[in-house]
Amino acid sequence: MAHSARLARTAWDKAADSWESFVETGADYHRLQLHGPWLLRAAGDVKGLRVLDLGCGQGFFSRRLATLGAKVTGVDWSRNQIENARRHEKERPLGIEYRRMDARNVDKIWPEGTFDLLFSCMALMDMPEPGPVLKSASRVLKPSGRLVASISHPCFNSPPVSLWTRERIGKHGPRIIDRYFDEGPVLQDWVLRGTGQKLNAPAWHRTLSTWFSIVKEAGFVITDLWEPQPTAEQVRKHPGFEGVSRVPFYLVFEAKPVSA
């Protein structure tokens, strides 16, 4: 676990500039047009709320939340990702505070009940220990607060347990699922569209029931969930959406403290 965690942190530091280009140029259209908008809808009206962005990366959604009227704090363990986030804040001040830190320790920095909303976009599955992260974050959340997060769909988008077959149906063949119960770190090895650079970072495959237990044991109850699907018009504009129009790649959920 410790080795994989070090590998993940190093990989995200190394990929920081390529990731910046991938997100800011619009090449990551799944984030900009699919799972991102669904996650923001789950967050609802954030005007006037104090929001903690867990695994904020270079701050894309921290900035989006701030422009919607939230007072945002973003945390990430990658030094280079946080440096890029702070550069954006310097160039266009939105009042966002960024901290480079292990999110398992947020309750050591902020007092109980500091935040109205916990927010995390496609980051929890990249953390070796999301349970302690959520448990720590629950302590700084108001009893009336909420958690909204997105993750890779554990049933259909967790390599190497799921992949397209070569048989063609449209752009892709059928999706095959195997070794679903083999949990643990998996090395992501994919090219960041538009940059030519590879991301070589571990993510952690966990079953759907494990994710449910992680959220529950952190003191939350899941109150809603969604599986983002592109519209027919989006598929026409971006053929790369064809696969995710057939099987869900992302899972967005809302959770509230058990005491709420």
C-alpha cells in the first residue's frame, strides 16, 4: 500500500503540466460535458456555502464552484498540481484556499462543522485509503451538510476487470467484465488526449459493495446516485462518447451524515 501510494503521488506530480493542458484545453470533454455537469447538478445551489474539494488537482472544479458563489478550500497531495491551482488563483483571484496535504488529516487543520459541502471529482478511487479520508472529512462537515462525489464506475470502468472486446458494434465491441472481485491497485496507462503524454498512475479497484461500506463506515448514508449518460446529440458531436452511451463509466453519488 505504501509503495503504491508513493508511486501515485509521484505520478500525479510528473503528469501535472500535461494534466493542466488536458483539462484546460477542453480535451477532457468527459469531465467538461458529462460527469462534471452531473456532479455539479448533484451539488446544487452552492452560493454562500463553504466547500471542501477533496483531491482538487489543479483546481478546475474548485474554480467552477467559486464562480457559482461558494467559498472553496481545495486539498491535494500533489505538490505540482497544487502549484498549478495556486497559479490560476493568482492569475484570476476567486478567494480559493489551496493546501498541499494528505486529505486524511483535514480534521487536524479545520474544526468540526467548518464546511457545508464535501466535493470530490474522480479522485477517491485514486486514493489508497478513501475511508480514512472520508472519515476525517466527515468531522469537519456540518451535521446538515452533504457529500457529493464521482468515481469511475466500479462495475464497468475499472481496468483490467473491464474492457472492450474486438468484435465491432459501432466503434466498440461488447464490454467484457472479469475478475471483478480482485480488489487492489491497478496501474493506469493511458494517453492524455491532445497532449501525447501518458499518465502512469495507480488507481484502486474496489467492488460496489466495498464502496458502499467505505461510505457507511465513514459516517454517511448514500441518499442518491446517478450513472451519467451522454445525450444522442453529444454522441453525434463527440464519437468518443459512443462507448459510455452504452455502459456507464462513471458513478455520481450524494451522501449525508448518518445523524442528519
